[in-house]
Amino acid sequence: MRRRVRAAIAITIGAAAIASLLVVTATGGASSGKAMKAYTIGVSNGYYGNAARVELQAAMKAYANKPAVRPKIKELIINNAGTSVAKQIAAVDQMIAQHVDLIILDSNSLNGLNKTIATAKKAGIPVVAVNDQVSSKLVWQVETVGEKFGATMARGFVANMHGKGNIVVLRGLPGNAVDAAEARGFYSVFKKYPAIKVLNESYGLWDDAHAQKIMSDLLARYDNIDGVYTEGGMQQGVVRAYVAAHRDFVPVAGTDENGFACQIKQYYENGLRGNQVGTAIYAYALALKTGLDILKGEKVPKFIPIYFTGWGSQPATKKCRTDVSPSLFLQVAYPRAGIFLTPKEVDKYMH
């Protein structure tokens, strides 16, 4: 006879944020009559200043609340430490002291949290690194956007540029390992095209508002920009800067944000061309699934790959959606890894 057991997922965001309690019902096995084991998961994020970081967590929450997953999770403890490595170390140390069962780590530093990761290992707590790389060999690493991602985006951009022209480049966070890896990727493509000339390289912090200001300044400074390459998360601000300046559109590289797809659709007849690359925004969800598999005792490879797909202007016009936020990244599902999410499911947790 099946026994009904009540389990709770408490999602706590930040050190002083309000926790919301989601009560769900789990059903034990038909023959054992035992409740499924539920785990406490610590999620340590560093920088939380753009829509991508918000959506990474939203996708994880959407996945955690899937009917097949909810009974496995007792609590999600989410901390956003900002860009301070010291604050993130303190947050992870606190999770270890709380005896969480698993830590999902989006690290501020390639090397800075290695000692803390080793402490978690000694405490028997597996660590799954995601979105940003760490050098520790003790973690399970979900592949990040990096060289492969940057090269994929650059190839689509160069095609729109017909292999030549003066460009400006908007990068992400200075000193960030992912930013550096993406740059290696896109510059590895650009160097094959000597007729591509970089006029300026600036840091837009992966933030549309900041990118819009930078692009406005660049448009006032240069009158010979033939294309704008962004690492993503900034392309909507770039397009808005062009609209505000009443300047002719040039090719813009960006990610799979819904708003960018809708901008391409809106301004396509006015000359806007853009290429988009999926950012694997399901990565936190994949990290959670990976961690749950580890806790079940399954054999999990230390490196979990993700795949980056790109598309041009015409497909982008068809991807524009009016039923979800413009800031939503559209590639939220990864069926081959068991992540089945829809944009609307994820959009529900974008707050």
C-alpha cells in the first residue's frame, strides 16, 4: 500500500532574502512503502547582475518543481555573493557547516575556491561547478560558455559581415574566466579574416543597460562601424542605441534572448541583421540533475558537455515570442540530457 508523505522545497535566496516555501506531495515506492530520500541543495552564485544569471536560477527552480524531481529535494539554499571571492567562500563554508547534501557552484574565480571545494570533499559533499570554470579536479564540471561558444557566435557574425569591415567588440566582465575563454574563441575566428578590423573593445558587463550607454558613446565617437560583436546579454542595448541615434543598422552578434529575436523581426525590413547562439541557459538545471544522479550513486563523468547551436536573421524572426519576457533566453531545454523545459515554465520563476 502506498504511503503519502509530505516534503517541502524551501528556496532561500541570499543571506537576507525571504524564503518561499513550496509544499509538494511525494509518493513512496509501491513495494517498499518508504518515502523517496529528499536532499538539501546549496547553490552558490557569484555575480547576479544580469538577466542570464536570473534565468539560470529560474530554469533550475522550474526543473526542481517538475513532478518527477520535487520529491527528491527538501530545500534549495541559494546564495548570491556578488563579485567578491571572499564572500562566496564564506557562503560556501556556511553551506558546508549546514551539512547540505550537494553544492552547485557558479564560481567567481578559477582557482580561488579550490580550498573550500576540498573542504566540501572532506565533508562528503559533492560539488558540481557550472557556468564558470574552476581548476579543482574534485568537482564535476558542467561545460561552460567559453571558447566553443565564442567561436560559434563569431562564425555566424563573420558570415553576416561577409568577412570584412570595421567592428566594435563588447565583452563581459573584466577578469572573468568565461569572458577570457569566449574572447579566445571569437578571436581565433577573427584572425582568419584580416579584413575584419577591431576599432574598439569595451566591457559591457553582460548587461543591456550598460551596453546601451557604451554603444551610444561609440556611435558618437566612430562613424565607420560596420558591425557590433557582443558576447551576449548586451545585444538588445546595442540595438536600442542604434534606434536612439537614428543610425543605419549594422550586423549585431548576440545570444538567444527573446527580445533580440523580436528586435530582428521588428527591424529586419529596416536593415537589421543579427545572428543568435543558444547559451545553454538550462545549465543550472543540468547541474542539479547531475548532482541528484551523483547522490543516487550513479556513475557520472567528471565533465558534462553541452552543445551550442546558432541561427541567423530569418530563423530569429520566427523565434520571437510575445508570451514571455524579452529578457528570456529561449534555449531552455536539453532533451538528450533529460532536461525538458519550456520558456513559459522558466519565465514563471523570473523574479
